[in-house]
Amino acid sequence: MVTCLQQSRNDVLWLGTRAGVYKLDLKTRKYSQIPGSEDLKVRYVFLSGNDIWVTTYEKGFFLFRNGKKYTFPTDKNKYLLSSHCIIEDKNGFFWISTNKGLFQMCKKSLLDYAEKKIKAVYYHYYNKDSEFTTNEFNGGCQPCGVFNGENIFLPSINGIVTFNPDNIHPILSYNAIFIDKAEIDGKELQVTDTLKLDRNFGRITFFCSSPYYGNANNQNLEVKLDGQDALDWTEISPDNKISFTNLYPGVYELTIRKLSGFNNIYIYKKMAIVIAPAFWQTVCFRILILILVVFFILLLYKLRTKYIRRRNILLERSVNEKTSDLRNTISTLRKTKDTLNLQIENNTKIIQIITHDIKSPLKFMSMASKYMYDTFEEDTEDLKDNIHAIYSSSSQMYNFVENLLEYSKVNFEDDELSARPFVLHDVINEKISLFEGIAGSKKTIIKNMVPDQVMLKKNKQLFRIVLHNLLDNAVKNTTNGIITFSSETSENSTLIKITDTGKGINAILLHYYQSLSDNFDLKRSKNKDRVGLHIVLELLMILNGKMQIDSKEDYGTTVTLIF
């Protein structure tokens, strides 16, 4: 929305809006926004040569010159943040109206501030005490004010305010600053240019003043404290009190200042404050402490050197004695190592012999039950289902024993676990074929949703054992449901999910399983319960994989393998 219009030349129109200032070329009918004005709610645009002055709502007034944006400090009450109008008189002053009164300021001072020649600008404030009927001026209109060369006219909530700026003689605050008295912990103290104090006080308050008979808003006193507990320039409260608490002993300089008028010259008042230190805060005490510290360091160094020499002699004797013991221990350990290796080799051979002997009868049982199942012609469906279950279970036992045999070979015959790429879909299908019989007897369907092209580079035999255990658990806990294999792949990882619609896991047991998975330590794991889970976690550590379990009781379980 356009709030004001100003024409600088016959072919250029400046538009103030709630979204900044725009320049419109009337010949080409092209417009562009002034950089830096995007977030300004413009109330008025004032043109002065090539300078563009802008008043805004909530952000004060600005100067745009040569493509740069200049901001100016606000008054102490922040009335200038909502500025309405800028009127320039023939004496080089700007008059800016606001919702809380009228401000007079020197245009040259504003330009010097923009060029960083001065650090502060004096604003002179007028309100109802200056014989206005109201402090609330109006803005957002065109024109928002008029200067006819003699009088200034400004709209307000109670009509037009008019005055001749030549007849306005502002009362300036040019009188000296005085520090009238001081109070230390409530006790009054007369002050001079140098104030000497003991360190045992809590709070000191200074009372300052400067004679001024104009509007109190036009006298702004600031205070600064230089010293160990320094304070940068801070505005003094309206009651003209300055308080400090628990000042550290030392020499301070208290400085009070104010702007005397449109010349932007400060009037200063300074006072020296000397707070006597305690003995332990003096330089002599610190030097003494430093000497004592150096002395104790040298003494400690000498005692330590003597102690180390004596200890080295004792250590040398001890090393000689223990070297002899160590040689005997190494000899004993070598004999023990050879004995243990022989025991491990014998145990491995026993496992391989046992599994090999079990394998053959299980294979025969599987083949016999399959033959019985294929040639059975009776109509007794239950008996046929039982024979089929015997066939499936014996086949499963046969494959599990074969896996156990292969596992023992992998762990004890190979120096390194071989990792070769294989098709994940095919390995899953192998395992599904083993459990289809048992799953079918429980009215459960097993689905393989893993794409054919997904490859996994791990030890195939160990991975098959992990898969066997997880599928076995899913089939055991699922009736009249679905078991689904799926996968996700990325550049750095492969995720394999086994999801069932079985009875799920309660929250306590799920927390135990996941905690065991997250903190599994092969060397410290001695729990004999849930052997299958421990086997899976051990093999996942060997395969450099992780397992995550998500389950809700009566809704099923999802086990995610992450490689």
C-alpha cells in the first residue's frame, strides 16, 4: 500500500509503501526498490538534494545516500521509533513529529553522525508543556506537514499546530554537573574531587545534579566508571542516583556527562575514587607469595629428585628379581598354550564327528518321511499332516546339523572368514523352502519380497545360520499369519527386515532383547538362557552387523539386520 508520493524531477517519482521505498521512472514506467528499505513501513519520504530521508513506523527515521542506508539513534523514551513527518526550516533544523510530541534536531549534526564524525546527536523535545494542546501528532497523510517559508503547519489529533521556528528559543542544558553527596551503606559522606574509602563497605550511592529549567527529557545524564570493576556509559536513572556494590579495592575514575545542545558538545564531571586494599591485596604481598612459591617449588624439586634416585635403585633390584620370575612364567605359559591348543583341536574334532554321525540318520529320516508323505493314499488328513510335519522337522534338523558342521569348519579351519557376494533373494528362498511345511501346518504364509538384484558381501554360511534362527523364531510364534522378508539398500548399508504378524513380544522382554543386542559382549556373555539369540548376536559381531527389534504384543514383530 502506497503511503506517500514525492517527485524529485519531472521524470522520477518516489513512492513510500508499507514494504519499503520505490523509485518510479515516469518515462519508461519502470520501478525499482531502494536497497535496504525492504522491511520498512514508510510513513513519509523527504527529499533534500540527492539525499532521501525516510520516517517509518516502529523503526525510526533513516537516510539513503549514494546507495547506502544510514540509521540514527533514538531518543531515551524511544518516541522517535514511530516518526510521522520531517520538515526542514531555513535555519538548518529538522522538525520531526511523533505520537508523543515534536523533536527538533540539527540537520548538519545528523549528516556528521552518518559520516561518523560525531558519536551522538542532540534531540530537543517539545510536548504539551510547550503550549501544545496535545502530544499526539498525525501522520500517514499527504502532505504530513507544510513549511511556507515562515511558519510550520503540522496536523495533530486536536487540529493544526502552527508556529514560526524563528520565534522558538529552546532551553538548552548547558549548566555544569555537580556531585552533591555520597552515601556509604546509608551513611552520608561529603565529597571532593578525590574520594578515599576503606574497603569494608557494601554499597555506595552518589547523588548528582545539573541545574536545568526546561523539559526533563532534554537533559540526559550518563555515567561511566573506569577501573577494575569497570562500567561503560550508562544512562542515569531519573532520580539522578548512581550506585555501586562491592567495588574491588583500587583506583577508579567516575565520569558523568551530558550533551549541552545542538553543538553536540559534552559537559563532563569527573571524580577519583580510591579504595584502600587489604594487606593480602597489595603488590608487596603478591611478591612475597611469589617468592614463597618459587622456594617451595625448588624444595619440592630437590626432594623429588632425591626420592626418584632412591626409587630407581629399588626398581632396578626389583626388575632383576622379576625378570628371572618372568622367564620361568613364559616357559610355563608356552607349555600351557600347547596343551590348550591340543584340547581345542580335540574338542573340534569331537564336534565334527558327532555332527557328522547325526547327519546321516537325519538324512535317512528325512528321505523316508518324504517317501511316506508322497506315497500315502489314505484319506485321513490329520495323519497325513503329521507325517508331513515329521518330514519337515527332520529336514529342518538335517539342515541345521549341516549348518552346525559348516559353522565349526568356518570357525576352526579358516584363518580368515571368507566374504563373497551372493544373491540375497536366493538364500532367503532356500530357508523358506525348509520352513514351508511347518508354516503351512500352522496356516502361515512366508513371503520373499527382496528384489532379485540385491547382493550381500558376507560369509554366506554364517549368514544362513542367522537367517535360520530368526525364521525359526518367526514360524514358532506365528499362527494363521504372514511372515515377510524385505530389504532396503543405500550406498553405505543394507537393511534386511523379517516381519511377522504373530503374538509379538511384551515390553519388558523387548527391552531386554534390545538392550542385549545393543550391549552384547562376546567375552562377557555367559548367560546360558536363550542360546539361539546369543548365537545370532555372536555371528552378527563376526559379520560386522547389527540387529534392531521392534514389536508390539499381539501385533507381531519386525527384526531388522543392518550390514
